[in-house]
Amino acid sequence: MAAGGINAVVGSGSLITFPTLLAFGVSPITANVSNNVGLVPGGASGAYGYRKELAGQWGRLLRLGTASVLGSAAGAILLLKLPAGTFKVIVPALILIACVLVILQPRLNGWLASRRREGSQHGGPVLWAGVCASGVYGGYFGAAQGVLMIGLLGIFLDEPLQRINALKNLLTFVVNGVAAIVFIALAHVNWILAGLIAVGSTIGGLVGARYGRRLPPTALRILVVIIGLVAAVKLIFFP
């Protein structure tokens, strides 16, 4: 539930669920795959909660959605094809980078506001390529991909932050959904874990979309960063 709520408001919900699965002794690859599949319904509920802010953005969504689909499929295949040892080496670094992004998000948003292009409708090929790269990251691991996505969209789109967040929610849902299809077809999914995460994240996504804006953002970021650091320590020192 916490992950679904955080994903709807900020992104980084996997920094809640992924360490929890590791703490219960689930292997990193199985944890990542099952976590991704389980969070898809939560992403859908979070996107639905922001449906009003998506008005007038469907053409933009179709354009950028193709980048998310291609990037996510590539990232998911990389996860399954690269040796398991590679994941154990790369993921702690990705988690630490994600934690830094969560910490810097307020300053990042301010910087983005000063550099945003006036009148930009679709962001052009550079934004498309950036969303595709974010999709690769999301398909491979994905924690804090929402923060990364907000950064990209905020630079290139002349839109209020809430409308950017709504677009982020739908694009990250696409990323998770495509990766889930790949994982279901080609990998081992622990369906009990995925089902538990699916139920909790769906409820959390609806609650987060409705009430998440009232939560103190600083407290939310501190919680996410602490959990992310615990996960990184667990993977580095107690693999």
C-alpha cells in the first residue's frame, strides 16, 4: 500500500517493496520480477486517480508511450539475459542513484522551472530519447524511475507540475506493464508475492492519488531514502 501511494505521488515505490522482499529471503532477480508484476495494478490505479490532469495530453501520451514501450522491453530483456551477478553489482548503484534523485527532487523541480521551454508541446526527439532511456532503466529495475521521468518531462514540457505528474504516472505504468508481459512470458514470477503486492499497491495508488498531496513531502522523501539505503547495504554486504 505504501509503495502504491508513493508511486502515485512521487515515484520510488519499489524502494519500499524490493527491500521488503529481500528481507524475507527472496532472491534479487525473483524479487525484482515479482515486484514489477505486482506493482502494475497499483500503477493503473494511480494513473486513474490523476485522470483529470491527463485531459488534452493523449496525443503526447501516444508519442511518448512508444518510447516507453521500446525502452521497457529492452530493459526487461537485459535483466533476463545478463548474468545474475551483474544485477547484484548494478542494482545497489541504481538504488543509491535513486535515493540521490529523491533527495534532490525539490531543487531539481526549481531548476527545471527555470529552464523549461515555453510553448513546448511534445518535447521533440530529445525528450523521446530520454523517455526511452528511462524505460530501459524502468524495465531493468525501475526504483525512482518516476522521479527521473518528472525531471525529463519538466525540462521539455511547458505544463504545471500536477499535469506532468499525471503524464509520469501513465508512462511509468506503461513501462511496468510492458516489462511485466516480458517477465510473465520468459521468467519465473512468484505469484503469491506478486498478488499481495498487486492488492496493496492498487489500494495505495487510489489513496495516494486522492490524499497524497497532503502528506509532508520531506517526511516522505526521508522514509524512501532510509529504506533505499537499507536495501543497498543489504545487497552490498549481505548478498
